[in-house]
Amino acid sequence: MTTIAPPADPRLAEGAPATGPDGSARLRATLWTLGVLGAVSTGATVWLGIWVTPPDKVQGNLVRLVYLHPGVAWVALYLAFGLAALASLLYLWPRTRSLVWDRLAAAAVEVGVVFTACTLISGSIWGRPTWGVWWAWDARLTSTAVLLVLFLGYLALRRVPAEPHVRARRSAFAALFAAVDVPIVHFSVLWWRTLHQGATVLNPTLSPEIHGSMAWTLLLGIVALTVDFAWMLVVRYRIGLLEDRLGAEELDRAIDARRAEGGAA
């Protein structure tokens, strides 16, 4: 007698690693490498920012926040939410439609929300001694806060029960809608009169306003936070993949239980 194997579950086939839910040895090595690089570069940034670079002539020691705040904002606005928008577009495009892109977008948004919250917190710490208040309804601050709320809504939308591809489709549209606020945040200091200073590096003339050891420390901080983001993104993607596998297995067990009850009846 010929035994016909049951078809593979498409929910697991899309993006599931061939070596099991824990991934391959190469993936574990990549995570270890990213973790070590992130820890070393972040530690070096802290050391340079606190003990090596000089205080600013105007802002004094408050300038040391510049080695953290722009890098955190760079990761949140451009890397995390930019990647989420790109992955959402790739999911919506019929030729590239796969739950891989949906998981990637979800992972990027979740990590990006953390970095956006850190952006607002570090900005408030900077603003208190500079502006005299913890919060001002400034164009840059307000548009960033709106961006955080929009992507928190994205994460809430993903919690609504639905079939995987239905959830992925509506989440992709929500991510693209929220991503419209990213260029608004970027250009807010140019479009409106704001308390927030203009770009230190990525200004319209591309003429950095920071030099010497301070510039190198700022660059190292951006690289360090980028590596940290990559590590967190991969870890969160793996968690999402494991959650999908667990959900599929629970659904299969529930279906088998129903079939057993029907057979007994």
C-alpha cells in the first residue's frame, strides 16, 4: 500500500528554516557576532562620549547626549520604520507575497517602537536644561509622538485574531499609512519654525556641524546602535517565527480533537 504524506502546512512553509525552529548554526553564529560587535561598539561609544571627548563651548557636558540621541532617532525613523514600509510593500506585491515579509515588518516595527520611545525620552532629557521644559508642542516632537502612536496602533492591530494572510494584508496597509509620517518628522525642522535644532549631519548642504573626536564618537554611536538594531531585529524575527509555528500546532491539535469528538459521536 502506498502512503500519501499529508501536505505541508503553508503557514510554516513560508520562511521556516530548514533546520528547525531554532535556526541553523550559521544564524546562531551571526547572532553571536552581532551581539559581540554591538556590545563592544556601544561600550566604546560610552567610553569616548563620557571620558574622552571634550565638553561643548555652549552646551557643556549636555552635548554628550548627541552621541546617543541622533543614533537612536536614525534607527527608529529610517532603519526600523523604513524597513517595515519596504517589507510591507513586498508583501502586498503579488510576485513577492510571503509571510516572511510580514514577520520582518512586524519585527522591525516592534524594535522601532522601542527606539522611538528612547528618542522621545532622550530628547526630553536634552530639552529640560536647554528649553526649560520637559516637553513642548514643537513640530519635531509632536510629529515623532504621533509616529509612535501610529505604530503602537499597528502592533495593536496585529493582535486582532485573523487568518495569517488577512492579518498580514491589513498590517501592511497600516504600516504604509503610518510610514507617511516619517518624512514629515524629517522635514519638520525645515517646514516649520521649531525649537528643535536642525540636522547636525544630514542637513540640506551636507555640511556637518560637528568635528574632531566628537564627530568620530557620533559616527561610532550611530554604527553601534545600527548593529544593536540588527541583533534585536533578528532575535525578534525568530520569536515571531516560533510564535507562528506554535499557533499552527495548537490549531492542528484543536482540529484533531474536534475530529476525535465527531468520530466518537
